[in-house]
Amino acid sequence: MRFANLSSVGILLSGMGAMIPERKDDLIAVSGKALIAATLPSCFTGLVVGIIY
């Protein structure tokens, strides 16, 4: 599963927000960090492949 794009974060927020509406503020607060954390491995993979080839 890929979480490194805004639409995936939106789907995750709406799905989890519907299941636990009392924690919606916490989900929104963490979503930016999750987006960055999901983007970094893709960048590092590209970096390693670029170094090797």
C-alpha cells in the first residue's frame, strides 16, 4: 500500500475518522508526519538505485 500521496491520506483520514470520530483531531495532527514518513523511503530507494546504476 502506498501512503505517500495526498489522496491516500484523505482516504485514511475519512475511513479512520468515521470509525473513531473522537480521535479525529489526533489523526489530522499526525497525518502530515505520516505523509513525510511515507515519502522518505521512496526517495531513499531512488537514491540507492541512482548510486548503484
